[in-house]
Amino acid sequence: MTYRLLAAALLVVSPTLASAQVNSTPSAVEGVWKITEVVTTGANAATNAAPQPSLVIFARGHYSTLSVNGTSARTAVTPPKDPANPTDAEKIAFYEHWRPFGANAGTYEVKGTTMTRRPIVAKNHGVMTAEAPTVIEFKLDGDTLWLTSKSPAGQPESQTRTKLTRVR
């Protein structure tokens, strides 16, 4: 009896969910992007005009960001002699190898020129457990997307502007 009720409920709900999916309007930022420039202002001002590989995906209210942060490529690391028991030096080498790599994914919402991202999973524990979502301004110009974030309240004033170019 329980299976029949579950099957009947699915038959009623499935068409509603399917039509909601089809009728939803995709955001203009949907697509696959790569980071092509990062400009930071303030005390730690810097420009990275040749960023390392990255991939940023926006699709159906979800996003995923993978990037090698910095201006130089990561170098290969020699595998530990005993992978189950790496030495302190091997641990440090792996830390340095993974330190510039950033990764997080979650949901996003666009309202006007503001994008709100809510991480669900991230390499950095602090990113995925932050209570407040990440709110950034964006500007879309053809196949170029500009994301501008400001420093959090209580921090020295700065701004990071990331230029992304559409891959697909």
C-alpha cells in the first residue's frame, strides 16, 4: 500500500517539477568560464594579467569554481616513499603544492547586477562554513564577465575585480 501511495505521489509531482525546470529562465551568466585577469586594490594591490588555469561553471542556480591561484605554474611533487606515513618534509612539499589551488561549489542567485553565492563544499573549511553568503557585483559584456568583491566589514578597504572569459 505504501508503494502505491509513493508511486501515485511521484506521478502527480513529476510533471510539476519537469515543467518548473523547463520554464525556468537561465541566468545570462550561465556557462563555462575561465579567469583571465585578477586586479586587487588596497593595501595588497596587485594585478595578475596571466592567471594560471581555472574553470568556473554557472548552471541552473549552481556554480563550481576550480583555480590555481598565483602567477606561476605548480611544480610536480615527488610522491612519498611510504604514502601511508609521509615524512614532515613530504607533508610540507604537498602543502606547498596544494596551497595555491582553490575549489568551491554551491548555489548562486542573480538579482540585478548582484550575485549571491552560497558555498556547499570547498577546499577551505572556512569558505564552506561561513554563515554569510558571498555577495559580489557583476557586469556581463558579451563573452566577458567581471566579478567584483569588496573586503568584508571590519577589514582594510580593498576590492578584487576578476575578469572571466566565456569558454562555452
